[in-house]
Amino acid sequence: MTEMFLDGGWLLAVAQIIAIDILLGGDNAVVIALACRKLPEDLRNKGIFWGVVGAIALRIVLIFFALQLLSLPYLKIVGAALLLWIGVKLLQPEEGDAHGDVRASDSLLGAIRTVIVADAVMSIDNVLAVAAAARGEIGLVVFGILVSVPIIVWGSRFVMLLMDRFPAFIVVGGGLLGWIAGEMFISDTAFSGIFAAGVPATAKYGAAVVGALGVLVIGRLLADRPDAEEAEPALSVQGSERES
């Protein structure tokens, strides 16, 4: 167990999972707040706690199935394309209120149900990215989520403030998703005939660099469109909503 914690690859994968959860999970804290805002004060903490517990359990189940599916030929290629799209989308401005359809409930069970359902709908990108970073290890998934969820729930305001004030955090996050997409693409079993002895490190890192640069370049080109410049960045909108 000690050797596993000291292993550089394992630590890197855990760091990637935590970074993905924080980067793509900030919206989940907003959903929790919106869903529980009508609960009485004495039930609000219970709604948040059990909603988060249910959302974590469901996410782990979804990631478990995603890990199994990614072992099939060509699915990693499809998954890599989706991750690239998610990374590019992360760098784009966003119009309107992304959480306007989240309904608050005045009952504990209703609030918990809203949190779990909304989290499941919003976490497809998170599930896919974490499954790719975990490299088939469900233990990595569980550990990464357990570490990152408290950060998301209780430190989300600080994390979102950092992202608002330092856009480089978002750019690095988009590049990270592109990096993971490149690694996922080249490790698909469809290439097992080409890399009979396993994917060489040069090919893996080369694909990762291409993926990261692809996200950053395409994301920048799309963000510089005239119609995109008129929209407020998504994180800035969310930050102003919290302050109001």
C-alpha cells in the first residue's frame, strides 16, 4: 500500500482526478445551493450532506461502468473526441443562466432527489474525464472523488474566485483535458496491432501534447469569434450570481 502511494504514476493520476473534479465540479456546488435553498435552516445541512452522498455514490457507479466500456475497441477514440470537445467548450464564453432550471424543494427528500438527478445530468463530462485519468483503477476514482468533493462543496467559492481572477486556471484545465484525451486516444485497443509491445512513451506523450495544444488552439480561435466575445464568461456569471 505504501509503495502504491509513493508511485509517481499513481500520484499523477490522483492529482489529475482531483484537478478534473474541481475544474468540472464547480457547478455542482451551485446546484446543491439552489436545490436546498428553500429548506428550513435545520434541514439544510442534512439536505446538502445526503444529496452529496447520493451524488458521489451515483458518480462512482457511472465511472465504474465507463471504465468497463473504455476497454472495448474504438470507444477510447470516441471518448477522446468527446474530451477534446469538453476541453474546447470549457474555454468558451457562456450566455445566460446555466442553472435557471434547477428547482428548489421545500422537502428534504425532494432536495436530495434534485441534487442527485441534477448532478448525474451535469457530470457526464466529469465521469468521462475521470475514467480516462484513472486508467482502469476504480480505487483511484474513489480516492480522488473523496478528496475533491469536500473541496468542491466547501471550498467552491474560493476555487471559483481563483478561476474568475486568474483565467490561466481555466486555460490549464482545458489543456489538461486535451492531454488526457490524447493519452486516451493512443491507448485504444484498436492500436494494439501497431503497438504490439505496448504504446511507447514517446508516442503517448506526443499524442498528449497534440491533444493539449489542439484544445488550446481551437478553443482560442472559437473564443475570439465576434459573437463569442459578446457573452460573459461562464465562471464570471456564476460568481456574480453567488455574490447577489
